[in-house]
Amino acid sequence: MIRRVSRSSTVALLASLSLSFTPYLCAEEVEVTPGKEQPAEVEKAPFKIEMVIAPRVSKMPEPKLLPGSVGIQMDVSSPSEAARAHVKQGFALVHAQWDFEAYRHFAAAIKADKDCLLAYCGVTLALARPYNEDVDYRRAAVDRMLDLMESDVAAMKKGHPERFPKIEKQFCAATATMVSDSPVDAGAMFMALGEKFPNLLQARLLGVFLTRGSYDVSGSASPAQLRAIEQTRTLLKENPENPLVLSFWLSLCAEAPTTAVNLKQDLLPEARRLVTKSAEVPSWWHTLGHLEWRAGNYLLAERAFTKAADLYAAWMSDHQVSLHDCPGFIKARCYLANTHYQRGNFTGAMKVAKELRAITPDISRPQSQGNHILLWRAYSLPARLYIAHGADGDMNRALKDLPSAEMLKPFASHPNYPSLVGTYINALRVYLGCRKAIDDKALTAAKSLHQRTFRNHIVNLVKVFEGAKRSSDASHYFHAGRCLAIYDKELAGLIRMNDLVATRVAAAGSFYSARDLQYVPTLMLPPMVLTPMENRLGEYYLHMGKNTEAYEAFTSGHLHYPNNMGSLLGMKRSLELLGKKEDAAMIQRHIDLVKPKA
């Protein structure tokens, strides 16, 4: 039997079940005073579907079925054909990383059949992200799922026929274990279930997901990750046309280091094929855009991100969905702005960024995913674009575009869910002040701002790590922290590069350190630091008159972010200084192909 977990228990949760591979686990913890007698269990209220379905979801139109996106082969025990169809669609969308739409389908299934066991299992999966604003509905879904299973067992003991097949109950048991006890144990349960029922693809995929490994800093896969890749390759060979397997394969490899996967051979063909299965799934277009971006195919990435954003926008309009339940729209637009920038279209990038910056967050929903990505990503995007661009006056423009403390105050001072985004924005403000001081050759001021004020903001963020990892915006907190760590090393390098000749040689080490912190973009989000740090290294070598080393650094940046305009221009400049005019002309022809036509 599955151990029931009350709200006051320590509950281990996956950071996300949307197959977005967040690299940490969180635990929801509530302190219990030692020795204090705990109150007796309160008698449970009769079940109502409103315990599982959020009011805003109940008010929305019925979600649309997308048959081409469903690769679920699992039978669903329900007398309602509608419930069966919505459950299968919901499971497909969980794997497609469209969690809120998956939740809506499971809600529709529950409305059609309030005793549909797998519908409650689906709600549990769709709302598995820890500390989300709908956590109470997830807990109610787990309770209902366990009640249905226990009542079936009790009825069988009295001689009644089995209501739910064992395969369903075992799948639900693994799901309950995942959110209430141990994701690792749940992974083993899913794996065992998949081995017993090979056609139960979802169990096999979830087993791989929960037992996968990771990559080290050199890009080498752990044994568990190699095993996961091999297991998924096998599933893909066995089910080459199944969108569920295709989507999982791409998610598993989307963040693999360039040295660990052949993007153009192993992933891009499958991503392009996936969107033909059902062209109405925006998250699949986003996955395609992410992989096109990683391959340096920026024009194709722009088209994919634009398609994803347009699909999300149409879905919000047609189904009365708030932007705060559609972080995918903001995510796609942020990536689109980044893609414009990498192609050398700064004006286009800034236009998209300013449109996002104009969106107003909703203080009535402080835990919404839409709010989080707006505040942590979109609201600093214009400033981060100016930082990367680095033209005269850009640091002042960036400062003006950062959100004010007054605007952020309702979120930073929220009585129940205070956000740390204000500390992050303040750190960016100090970074910009430091950059201005460097530009003005006020190096003493720059050093003080960097070593005392800027690093103090980083320390303040680190101090609250234990609390931050238990917040609904934890992933954004971690990404912001890495962004500041990269900027910290970059500032150290820029100060040394502009300081006394004796200290300039140390600048290269700082830029190398910044480069080593720039990993493959995670969660299919664009990198928060838009410039590959190899470009800073190239600029340093040009500053020192080391043109060969500069060319090598820019070439490395070109490999890191393929075809990014900054690296290409740096390569061309280095070749010109080396007197290699023909090679420089060849790079110029490449630039002409990448850069948008005037």
C-alpha cells in the first residue's frame, strides 16, 4: 500500500514533471515542534470535484483534443468515452511540457467521470511542480486517487469484481510514491511496470526519466545518463512514429553538451518531424526552436519561436486563459528576442523585449509561473540586451529600463510569498554602475562597486538558498544566480584588462572562469547572459595585440553559440589584423548569410 502523507509531512517532490530536467529536487517542509502532541486527524469532508479543479479552470471552455499528439497506448478504465479521450490527451501533453493544458484535459475527464482513477493520476503529474499555486488541488487529487484504489481493494475483499485493472493501480501507486515519498523509488516502480507490460510506453518513459543521470562539467555523461539515452534510443527504434517517444527523446537530449550529442544528425530531424505530427502543440515548436538555436540555424529558430508564441496567443484567446497560466508564451518570446540578437538584429530583439517589458504582472497571483518568468526574465531582458550590445550609452539605457524598486515592492514584500527578484535586479543595477565606472576609467570606484557592493548582493542571494529552493520560483532564482556569477567573473576580467599593465595578464583567467560557468541553456530557456564569454576573451586578446589568440577565442565562441554575430565579427577582425584578407572575406560571406537582409 502507498503511505498517505499529510500536509505537515516532509514531502519529496520532483522539481518538474514536465520533462524539463530541472537539476534539483525540492522538499516541502513544515516544522513540527518536538514533543508537542499533534492534533487528531480531522474527519475528511465528502469529496467534490471542486477540490481538484481550480475555479479558473472550471470557468474555461472545454479543451480541444489534438489526436496527432497522442501516443498513449494505455487503456483507461472509464465508462465515459470523453473521459478516456481527455485522459490520454492530458498524458500526452504532460510529456509535451504543456502542463496547464494537460491539467485542463484531466479536469474535463473528471467532469465526465468523477471516478476516473487515471484522471486523478494525471492531475498529480500535471501539477507536480513543487510549491506551485495549485498544490492544494494536487494534494486533493492524490487523496482521491488513493481513496479510489483503497475502496476497490475493500470491495474485492467482499467478493465484488475488480473495478480498476492492476496495471492502472500499479501506475497510480508509482505516481503517488513519486510525489509523496521517493522519485527514485517511483522510477524503479515505473521501470518494473514497463518491463512487465512492454506496451505501456508511458511507464517505461517515466522510469527512464526518474532514473536518468546527468553530465559533468567536461560534458561527459554519467553511467545513469548513458543508460537512459540507450534505453530511449531503443524505444525510439521500436516506436519511430510515436509522438510520445519522439518528444521524450528530444527532451532527454535537449540540454546535452555539444560534445555529447550530434544535434544535426540525431535531434533536428526528429524535432522537425515531431511538429508535423500535430502542428498545434506550441511546446513542440518551442523545442524545435531551441534545437535550431543550438545548431546556429537562427532564421529557422526565429520561425519556430514565432510559431510557438502565435499558437500560445491563439490558445489564450480561444480558451480564456490568462498569460499567468501561459509561461510558454513569454518563454518563446524571450527566446525569439535572443535569437534576433544572435543574428545581429539588435533592433528586432529590443522590440520584442520592450513588448514583454510592457506586460503587467498580477500581484493577486504571486506564485503563478507567468508572473515568475515575467519578473525574473522578461523584466530584465532589455537591460541584458543593452549589456550584451555594449554601445556608447547602452549602460545608461539599461539602467533606465530596469524595473524600479517601487514596481517590484508588492512582490518583494508579499506577506506569504516574498520574491527575491528585487535582490537580483539590484545586483544588475550595481553591475551596470560598475560597467559605467570602467568605461569612465574610474577603476578605483569600479573595484569598490564590484568587490563590496556587487558581491554583497550575490552573498545575500546565497544566504537564503534554503528558503529559496522551497519557493515556486526556485528555478528562476538558480538561473539568476548563475547569471550573476558569470557577470562577476566578467567584471573582474574587464577591470584587470583596463588596469595597470602588470595586472592585465590575469584578465584572461577571469574570462576563462566566466566561460566555464556558461553551460548549455536549461529548461529550454535562452541563456540569461547573451554574449558567449569567449568573445570577451577575444576582445581582451585584441586589446593586448595577440591577434592569433583572439581569432582562436572568437572561433571558440562561434562553437559555443554557433553563428552568433559577435563571434563572427571578431573572427573577421582578427583575420584582417593578421593580414589574411581572403579568409576574412570568406567570414564576411558567412556573415551575409546569417545577418537579416536590410
